[in-house]
Amino acid sequence: MASYNRVILMGNLTRDPEVRFVPSGRPVADLGLAVNEKYKNSEGDFVERTDYFDITVWGPQGENCGKYLKKGRPVLVEGRLRLDTWENDKGEKRSKVKVIADRVQFLGSGRAAEGDGSTAGEPSAGQSSSGPPAETSESPAQDARDGGGESSGSPAPQSPASDDSEDLPF
């Protein structure tokens, strides 16, 4: 029987990322993501609903999330769903679905709001951070601006005069 487990979410972080290191020394980051949905109900009124997701990011990309992301920052997450099950102190079985991220794309410039704790030197969408995060690839919006051709792995230089980070196709 065939199966497919893939999820793509875009939303805002609900808290600062929490980075820890497993005994082998590999970094892992835990993120909280809020995804908003607006729709019209049966009475014709617009309703806004927010869903919350726990995200786990492994490796150098998780470490970069801890360095550059803060609460409220918009991100796009691609990954797979994983069901965690455990027993609590009372012996009751508990379970929770979370997202194991394969890719986290930082959206926005990180400098949109003054005093939000963002670092002026942090990467903007489509740019890589100080380390070479192997799991990160350029955004679909960046590929579209570059003509959709093959990428050399390094982001296209952007002139300081033009800010394309707000020119998203969605």
C-alpha cells in the first residue's frame, strides 16, 4: 500500500525557538507555529481561526533557527507528521502529532518591527545565514525571480536599493 506523509505550513512563531543538543552533540530546535485561516461561515460572517503546531528541526538548520528566529517571525515549514505517544505520571496514555521539519524558510526581513528583538545582521528570505545550512534551499519566490533555472547553491545578490522580500507570489 502506498503512503505519503508531507506537510507545508506558513505562519508565525508563537515563542522563541528552544535549542538543545542530544548526547551525540547534534542540535535540535523546538518551535511553536500559529497558522491563521479566514473563511466565511454559513451565516455569511467572516471568521478567523488559528491552529497551533509544534515543530522539531534537527541539525545545523535547527541551530540556525535558534540564532536568527524570534517570537512573531513568519516562517514557511516543510516536513512530515509524526505521532508521539507516551504515558504520563498517572499511567495514562497520551499522544500528540507534531511536525518534523525538513526545511524552514525564514520569511520577512526580520527587521519589520522596531524593538522586536531581531538582529540587524540576520538573513532575509532567500539568503543563507553565517553557517552553510545544508538542509536550506532557496524559496520558490526566489527561484521564480531567477527565471527558474538551476541554482549554484548560493543566493542571488540583492541590491540594497530594491527590497524584493515583500514581493511574494502568494
